[in-house]
Amino acid sequence: METRKKIKQMKTAAIIDVGQSYKKILNAKKNSKIAAIYLRVSTEKQTIENQRAPLIQFAINRGYNVIGIYQETASGKKSDREQLNRMLSDAHKGSFNTIIVWSLDRLSREGLLKTMRLLEHLSDIGVSVISYTEQYLDTTNELVRNILLAVLSTLAKAEREKISERTRAGLERLRKAGKRLGRPAAHAQLRIRVLNLLNRGKSAREVARMHGISHTIVNKWFKECGNKRGTKKQVKKSVGK
């Protein structure tokens, strides 16, 4: 009985020891300074070498062990980049905990919203970003990271609102210009209904109110139909114009 008890205690102690060792390994990996360097230029006329040497030296000076350099010639306005995707895949595997870039626009030029989402995503998987030329951009510091993401989030919200305002203004301009918004098929069906109602003797204003469109548009379609109450054949012919 005593022997069984001792064996059980030894197994429990071994499990605890393994668990503690695993935690130590995880903490050591978390606290170690393992970095990846990302280099990007937009065209073949530019050279990556202007970024390479300074970033490697910067990483060494900061005590980082550089385990990979990802470089490519591609537009920063595209998120689907071969080397960027490979780096993000390695980041998910825990290959490194810091990405060093020449500047934030080397990582992304897709606008504040997408850039902020990328930084948040990296932060969520435990990867920080350091910009060589932008000293304020160092998300290895938790306080700096939180402030930076908060500021970027606010700016991204303002950017979304501006885009939304421009979209609404554009749609309103098209509406006032008499442009019919929506799918062409739906537009054609509406035009047929409108001209059929005109053909039955309804007034342009009455038809316009029924369909929530400008009576100017109704009159325009009416004129295109030959400036008269057309037959069904004429109505269908006018739709094809």
C-alpha cells in the first residue's frame, strides 16, 4: 500500500515538474528577443539594400536574434504579398516575437484602418512591431502599444466616416443628376412599369410619386418613347436605348 502511494506521489511530482519546465520554456521564449526583418520596395528601380544593413545593425544593437529576413518588390497597397504572407504564417507559428521594418508604410500602405487591423492582429498573437525611422512606433512597450493602437483606431474611425461621407455625397450627386442607381435589370423593369402607366393615362408626377423617382426622369423616358403614349412594342423598344 505504501509503495503504491509513493509511486503515485512520484508521478504527481513528475507531472508538476514537467509542467513547470514547460512554463519556463514558454516564458523564456516570450522574454527572448527574436526578430524578423521585413524589407519592401515598390519597383525594380528601387533597391532593398538601402534598408537591409541599417536594420540588421539596429537589431543587433537592440540585442535581437534575427532569425529571418523577408524581402520583396511589391506595392504596399496590396495585402496579398508573397513574403508578407510567409512572414505572417511564421509569426503564427511563434517563430519570432518582433518584426522590424524601415517604416510602417513598408509593412502596409492600405490606409489607416487596414494597417491598424494588421497591428492589432500581430499584437493578439504576441508579435510586436518596431519602426526604424519612426521612434514612436515600438509596440514592444505595452503602454506605447495601447496608446498607439488607440490613436490609430480613432484615426481609422475618422477615415471610415470620410469614406462614408464621400460615398453618400457621390450617390446624392448621381441621384440629383437623374441617374438611376441599382442593377440594370431592375432599372429596365422600372422603366417598363413607368411607361406602361403613362400609356394608361397616368400623369408623370403621379407615376413619379408612385415609384419614388423624379418626375423629370419620367418625362425623359416619355420623350425617349417618342413623346407620346406609346404602345407596348414602343415601350419595350425604348427600354433598349
